[in-house]
Amino acid sequence: MDLNLTAEELKFRDELRAWLKGNVPKDWDNWREESLEARFGYLKRWQRKLYEGGWAGISWPKEYGGRGASLMQQVIFWEEMALAEAPPLANVLGLGIIGPTIIAFGTEAQKKRYLSKILSAEEIWCQGFSEPNAGSDLASLQTEARLEDGHYVMNGQKVWTSYGWAADWCEVVVRTDPNAPQHKGLTVLLLDMKTPGVEVRPLRQMTGETEFNEVFFRDVRVPAENVVGQVNDGWKVAIGTLMHERGTFGAGLQIIYKRNMNRLIELSRTRKRNGRPAAQDPLMRQKLAQCYAEIEIMRLNQMRAFSRVSATGVPGPEGSIQKLFWSELNQRFQQVAQELLGPFGQLEAASPYTIDNGTWAYGYLRSRGNTIEAGTSEIQRNIIGHFVLGLPRSY
Amino acid sequence: MLLKDNARKFFAGECPMGEVRRLMETDTAYDAALWSKMAEQGYTGIIFPEEYGGVGLGKVELVLLMEEAGRALLPGPFFSSVVLAGAVLDAVASSGQKKKYLAPICRGEARSTVAMLEASASWNPADAQVSVAGGKLTGEKLFVLDAAGADSIIVVAHNGVFIAAAKAAGITIKAMPGMDLTRKLYSVEFNNTSAEKLGETTALAKALDIATATLAAEMAGGMQRTLDITVEYAKTRKQFGKPIGMFQAVQHQCADMYLETESSRSAAYYAGWALEENAPDAAIAVSVAKMYASDACRTVGNRGIQIHGGMGFTWENDLHLYYRRAKASETMLGDASFHRERIARLVIDAGAVSAKSA
């Protein structure tokens, strides 16, 4: 693998670096620890600024408002964002997952209607896949939609809908042919969340926040033109979406992990273990170095995965190792952080003795969700076993 | 990669498992005919300058070649002579000495090795106790790879890096039979042996990093082969009327082997690249690669043998040959703990890291 930047890539980097220098908001640190709801408006404004500068959705084709950036340029993008301490983007699912799905499977009219508003964060997106009885076994989902005078009429329920509370639109998978075999009767619809009959309820998670929701549908009417791909061929579209989720989603996470790691190293110089700074404790040094190396390997795996995406255009099932790697790594990392901080690790923001505003307590609890969301570790191992290694299906 | 594909074909054709098993039963695991074919391919001079008879390719190409050598479980002195001794000579020796010692290695006419460890088993050159006085070397080196077949022995001493002819007076070479049957270990005792100074131990760091990154790549190749053999077995071996690879307890272990193998490969490739480009994080990248591969090669082997059941425990099955190599490579040039401590020194102690430099 050749990681040297070409003249074109250098030009891209310098241009981006200059733009970020002039535009990254200075007050992000004041907002960073705010609740998701409180900081969401801030992040939307930041994404709008990126969009206007031409830096949102850089991997997307030029005709849809992107830059047609190469995968190397995407790597540069995330590295420069990290260097500049830039805030993350608001419309995460729209940019990373739903936009690419519309680009791959949508009609020209759909691309024109939705894509630029995803980039500008004018319309926030969520994803309606899981249901109470369809988690890992997604194809068993029961939310149904019947075609009536040019509209699909939806009834059912989705769950674990991240950003449901903030979303203007939802990519939703529904059953349109109840008589067909499980995988054959599904269709993907683009749903306006303001449509009558859509009800979003908060779902409080173990961290105490309501990052995601339950969404109920009662006789919700979706115009037939909002079908993505072919009717009853939605499984293919949904799988495409999931591959994006698992394959390329890790790029942004890399920045967060690196930042957490660096912060923990910083803390290790002052927090004490056995009467001396944790940074001098032989066992903690081993554990910190292990985390540092694994975060580095996450970046290197990502780079290699990118080069595969660039060869084929879509992320392959190999993306499952990324998902498996980053989710389990974060759990190990958060535990090392807890160990290093000792009893202080458990303190939440409300405690006057808290370190970093309770982020370590939050991070530890939040990391339990990592091996469940976007396909459990067990599902990722099934995918690697069957689709990558060619072992017989286990289920 | 053309070089990688060619290397895979070459090793499959010239050194299949039958040949590996034949060579491992010999004293030195060295085969002159195979060696001269490797020299013809340019492998023995792959990264060295053309003025010394080398091919002048980069560290990335060396990493790819060694990955394939690892997949084939190539026996004999390629690592000790070309990678380790070659890189040390290239880094430490004078131009005249390179003509004398490196050029014959490149041409496939001579073999050398590096004697580093002593009873302290430290991979830090500064810990060497053996020293040279008045051009004479006295002391004992342990775990010296392929010493019995070497023409010269490079010695990391307290006061510099020296080279002695293997046939020089006062040298006693004895086998140290170890787990890895394909790469032989020796103790080498020097008693008032004439030695020529090559340079200072401080010049060794880069050469040892090249050897370490390359070894990590070789380990990734071994892991890949272990995974391939295991997946094939899991597809064909039936119990309870089904291929055992259908059971998630087996399949998920295969998935973990894949993750560990791919991650080792990513890290080794990057280390090779970083060394070639003299990237500021090259030393860290090398330790990341060796640290990860050292743990992963053992884990991948453990899983592979377990999935094979009783067959995995037999002499007849090839897995244990890879497993033996994995253990030897795990400790060579520093195990995972050694490299974690090195990462800690480079990352935590250097003070280079702060939350603002994410």
C-alpha cells in the first residue's frame, strides 16, 4: 500500500486545512459536554457552514453536491478534522448511510429532492430498520405497507431509532408482500416524519439519555414515488445500507477514539496508581500501550478497507471486521480508563469530584451499546464466517 | 501485487510442505539448491543497493515477500541472513565492509547471522555484556539463528557491532534445539576470537526495526495459512451430520482468526511503509505491528488447533509446525510486553501526546 500523498492530495489537504483554520468554531469545548439535544442545533449550524464551504459529503459525486473525493481524500478529511479539533457533523446517518443508499439505489428525482438537504443538514435523517420482534433477524420484520391509490399505507412499529427525535425523514423498511418468502417481500420507503400517524416516543437508554426512540405508524400514507429501488426488492437496498453502516462509519469514530486515548494518556501523568503517576505504573503502561496500538490498528484496517471500497465502489462484508473491531476495542478501552481513574471513574457530571464532566462514566456505560447497535458482534461474526470465509450459514 | 503473487507461486512450487518437512529434519534446515533459486529471483538482495549486488526495492516489497515466506513456512536462514544480518550490515558497516560482507549475501553466495541475546535475554543492544578488546572477542551469545550454516557472525557487543568469520579460531557453535524446527537456534561461544568492528550499536535501531516489521509480516503470513487450513477443515469435517463450520462456536472463532490475521497484516504493511518513508511514527508503527502479531499469532494458532480437534494435535497435521514457528517469532526481537513498553516510552514518556494533538 502506498500512503504517500500525490500532488493533488496535497493540494486538497492544504486547501481543507486553510478552510478549517478559518472556519472551525472556537467555542466547541463549551458545547462538547452538553446533552445531545442541547448541542444538536450547534452541530447543525456547523454542518451548514461545512456545506457552504463545499466540505460536507466530500465522498459523494459532484453532481449531488459532493466533491467526488477519492478514498484517500476521505482519510485526509477525517485526519484534518481531527487535527483542527472540529466538531462532528449533525446529520451522521444521512451523510454516512442514507445518502449513499439513495445515490446507489434512488431515482434521479429522489437524488435531486433529498441529497443536497442531507448535506446542508436542512433535513435530518433517521433509519427505521429494527422492530421489537426483528433485531438480528431483520428480515422477519412485520411493519406492513399496502398500496392504496398511489400511496403505501403503513402500520407497525420500529425501535432503537437513533435521532428519531430530531429527524425530518426516515429510511424505513416495510413488508409489502406478506405472502412472499421473508427476504422477498420487503420494500424501502422514504418517510416524511411529519406525516400524520407517525408517533415518536423517547426510549431512555442505560446511560440515562434518549439518543434513540420508538416510532409507531398508524395508517401512515407514503407516496409510491418514495420507494427506493424496486418494490419487494428492499432487502438488497437494506443490506447495501447496512454495509455502509458497518464499513465506512468507523472513519469518524477513529477521531473520537484517538482523542479519548490522548486524553487518558494526559490523565495518566497526574492520576496516581500505587503512589505514583499511573503513567509510571508498569501494568498501566502495558494497558495504555495496548489500547494505543489497537486504536492505531483500527485506523490502519480502515485505510485498507477504503482501498477495497475504491476498487469495487461499495463496502464489502469485510466491513464487518471494522464494526467488530471498533465496538469491542471501545469496551476494552473504557475499562482501562475506569481502572486508571479508580473510584473517580464512576462519578457523573453532577459530582463536584468528577473528572472531565462525567464523560468517563458515560463512556463506560455507552460502550455496552457498541457491540449491539448496527448489528451485534454475533451477527458480525456470522457475516464474516459465511460471506467472507465461505463457511455454511449457521442460522 | 506482482511481487507478492510471484513469491506465492515460487514458494508453492519450490518449497511445498513436503519440502518443509524434509528440511526441518536436517541439521540446518538449509537447502543450497533452493537458496540459489531464491538468489535468482533477487530475494537475497531485495532491499539492498544495486552497488552491492542488491535489487534496490523498498521495505514494503520486503514485507510482502516475507508475508509469503511466512505463509509457506519457508525453512532456513532467509530471515537471519538476508533480513537481519543484511539490514544490520546495510545500516552499520562501511562501504568497503558492505562490498566484502553484504554483496556476497545479495548474490546468494554467503550467509551471515546476528548474535544478539545473552543470558539476560534482553533485546536492548545496550544490555550486551560481551565486549571486544584489542580486536579479540570473548563471551557467549545465545539464541543465534542459523549459526551452523553461516559464513560470518555479526556480534552485538557492549562496545560496538563486530563481525567474525564463523570458522575463526576460538568459536564454538552448539545447537539449542527449540520448538521451531524450521529455523534453528545455536549458542555461540567466542574465546579470544578475531573480530572486525562494523560500527556502533547506536546505529542498530533502524536495522532492528526493519527486521522486526518484516518478522511481523512473516507472522501474518503464517496466520493466514493457519486460517486457510482451518476454514477448509471446518467446511469438510462433519459431526452431528453437519460441517462443523456451521456451528457458531466454531464459525465465530474462525471470524476472530480472520480479524486477528487482517489486523496483523494492516499493521505490518503500515510499519513497512513508515520505515520506507522515514515517517515520524515509524518506530511506533513497528512496535504496534510486532506487539499485535506476537499475541495474535499465538491466538490464531490456539484457535486453529482447537477447531481441528484431535487432528490438530497430531504430528501429521501441519498446524503445529506453524504454531512452533509462531512461538519462536513471538519472542524474537521482543514479545508483546516488550513492545508495549516500547510504545509506552515512545508515546507516553516522550510527552508527544496531548488531547490537543488528536
